[in-house]
Amino acid sequence: MDKQILNDKKHIHFIGIGGSGMYPLAQILHSQGYFLTGSDNNETETLKAVRDMGIKVFLGQRAENIEGADLIVHTAAILPDNPELIAAKASGVPVLERSELLGIITELHKDTVCVSGTHGKTTVTSMITQILVMQGMDISSVIGGKLPLIHGSGIAGKSGTMICEACEFQDHFLNLSVGTAVILNVDEDHLDYFKNLENIVRSFRKFAENASKAVIYNGDDENSRKALEGISGKKIVTFGRSPKNDWYPENIRRTGRMCTEFTIMHGGKPFCEAVLNIPGEHNIVNAVAAAAAAYGAGASPEGITEGLKAFNGAGRRFEKYGEVNGITVVDDYAHHPAEISAVLKTAKTLDFKRVWAVHQPFTFSRTEFLLDDFAKALSIADVVVLTAIMGGREKNVTGIHTKALADKIPGSIYFDEEEHDANFELTAEYAAEHAESGDLIITLGCGDVNKVSRRILKLLEEKSR
């Protein structure tokens, strides 16, 4: 990718500017004086924030929206038959996919911390950002979800330090200029692209090799260890649950339904104390990874303690939406069997009467490739409700439907209405009608299933009047 592509550009247009990955890039370029425009299909809080920056946004994607642009950026979620993307590619103007632009922006920063892994990227990127911002460091950050501290999914700082979520989807993380590579775990996902686990491990190895300064990886994760075999020429740091790692937790104690306290160890010695206000064994390990990365970026032990204590989760990561008549409603972005399993296992430790999993499968290929794994993970819940599959960037070429997953989960309920809003309404109505005081309802998925959470709460409120 031409590192100099931004040099003579004045007007940059973003197709899908409201996406969580696009918004921080727009923030960074806007702060550097570029004139930006953008388009999106739905009104969102992010779109309002874009407009508040003075950026013109077109609602609806049409060919004429690109007029005047000398560089056009689009998300990977934009389908090839999108009229605005078709016009962009026919215009003769350079067109970049979002990850390519992110790669160019990372080139502009001398110290990048790029957080990768099949699971936990957004949480750990958010934790590191929280720690460094609270310590007063003027960093840039690109996160795949919203962090309340910065009122969005990214910030544009003036220092050379950048914290960046690095997604392996279609090898996008190989576009980045990596100072420190963080590898949280390596698991089977995006098999429509990678085909098998061996290819996934190979890509993470390339990502690690690209790091100029250091690699921080999960020493307890077999596939992460495979990816790091024989890599040298940079600092290698391990983290994990076990004391064999350079960084690990000790003296773990649960001090509340959502609170855990522990000591973060470094090199076999106490480094700092941690108070974590988000539940789950996986988040203890995430916090240890964040501590290792933040320390490498310049944070003090005291700063890490303060940042982790103040961190209450990233948006859509076990995010509590409300409680009505003793029924608690939570939303989580989990969309892979391992993530769903971790969330539901955590939920089962929190002393609720029943745990509901309301899941929106995302992409036909992932659902089909990992069908048995999804069934096993979702079965951890006491009640399972499934919506129609959200195809996202895919077309349903094999004819898979939610029923195939429901058939593997005894007692599950599914709604497979083709009309999206009707599907969600039936799902929400069922949950609101059958949930009981003491239940925890978790909506799960990386699509728009959080709308079901909000609808459930509204129906519960109406029911209680």
C-alpha cells in the first residue's frame, strides 16, 4: 500500500462512516485537517457524533455521494453490488478498504500497539486505552466498540503512540504497521476465508513477524504458542493464567457479583493490585494482557491499577441495559462458540435464577461451519431463543436456516421470519412474556441483536404498569 497516498488528498469520502471501525479513522483524519464526507444507511449515535464534528453525512448510499472526493474508503461489510461502491470503483479515484487506510494511519505513528486474537480484542484494546488516557498520555486509539471514557470507538491524539484493534478477518491485520503485537488467542473462525486452523495460525505468525518492537502473547494458548515458534529478533513476552508466564494473576478473590480483585504478577513478583468491575475468568486474563501491553507503552503500576478499576466494560461487552421486576437484561457481542461459552459460563456463576441466551447467528458460513460448537456453547444457558441468521456480507448459498441450529439444542425456541423487524418483535415478545423475576436475559451476537434487548426492556416496562 502506498504510504504517501494521503499526501495530496483534500477530500476523503467514507462509505459506511457510521461503522465502529470507520468512525475513529474519520476522527484522526479530521483532526489532521482533511475535508471529509460520508454515507450510511441507518441513523445511529455514531452518525450523530460524526455530524457533530462538522462532517457532512448522506443517509442512503447512492452513486452521486462520492462527487468531489479524491480518495474513497469503504468497509469490508459493503457488498460488491452497492451502487456507491460501484461508482467509486468506476470513478478513477483511489479506493481503499478500511483496513488499508488503517494500515496507512498506523504508518504515521512511531509506537503502535496492535491487539489481535480471535476473542477479546475490543475489551483489551479498550482496557489499554482506558489506562493510558487516564494516565494523561495523548494517544490515538482505534477500537472495535464504544469506550464510555472517550465517548466513542476512538480518539485522535498528538503523540506518536497508537493503540489499535487488529482484526484477522481476511488477513486485514497484515496491513498494519506493528510496533508491539498482542496475541490474545488463536481459534477457528472466518473459515470461509482461512479454510482451516493451520492457515489461521500461519496468518498470526506473519502478524507476529511484522512486529518491530515486541510480541506479547498468551503463553497458555496452544495455537498462540504454535504461531510464535522460532520467532526472534524482538522482545517476546508471555501472559496467561498460569505462573509459567511473564505476567499472570495471583490471589484471585471475588468481592461482588460483578467484581474481582487480584494481584498482577510480573517476573514472579507482585507488580500491582487489580480491581476488575466486569465478571468472568476470561476478563482476568484480558486484564493481565492489557497490563503487560500498557506497561510496555509507558504506563506505571499505579496507572494500571487506576485504569483497570475505572474500566466498566466496552460497549456491547456484557453491557447491562436495565432491570425490570427483577429481570436483568444484558447484551454481549459474543458471536463465536468460544466467546458465547465464556459469557454463559460467567453468567452461570452470578447467582441468577435462570440464564437466557437470546442469540442472533451471524453469517451463514460461520453458522454452518461451527454448528455443533454453537449448539454446545448455547446449551450452557437454561433457556435458548434464536433469531433468524443475519447474513451480513454473505448470501445464503447453501440454504442453511436457524432451524438447523435449534434442532441441536433440546428445548430451544427459534423465530425464522424473513422480515427482520417482525423476527425481532416475536423474539422480544417471547422473552418478555416468559421471563421471571431473578432471570438474566443475555442477547448474544455481533449483528443488531442489541435492539432485541432494548425491546425486551420496553415490553417488560409496559407489562409492569
